[in-house]
Amino acid sequence: MTCPRCAHDTLDTVTTSPVPGVWDVLQCVRCLYMWRTTEPDRRTRREAYPVEFRMTQADIEAAPEVPVVPPLAAGRAH
């Protein structure tokens, strides 16, 4: 299995379903893309992943930064 976004072949299993064998959440160690194995082909298979969102090693190296997650707005419940 390879990453749908960057075609790298090293993936980590982040978590698995509470019911064994139903789904896994995988993450690419190169581009950090994450997906559940039950998602549609356009999210789980390189051949079906949208061309405009595919990445190469050069794209990853040239990325200026990984966007940060903004802090929660004041007064919002957690």
C-alpha cells in the first residue's frame, strides 16, 4: 500500500476500529496525509486521488511551512 497523496510506501497505523477488522486510520510518514481505510477510492488510492492535490518529495521540500492550527476562540466550550 502507498500513500494516495505522495506515493510514499511507508505508512503508520494510527488507530484501529473498536470492532477488529472494520477500519484502520493510516498516516504517511513523509507527507503526513491521514485517512481511514473505509473512505472512498478518491481518498485511499493513488490512482483515484485528485491529480491537483498529489504531491512529490520536491513539493514537500519546497513547502514554506506547515500551517498551524489556530487557538480556540475565547468563550468556546471544549
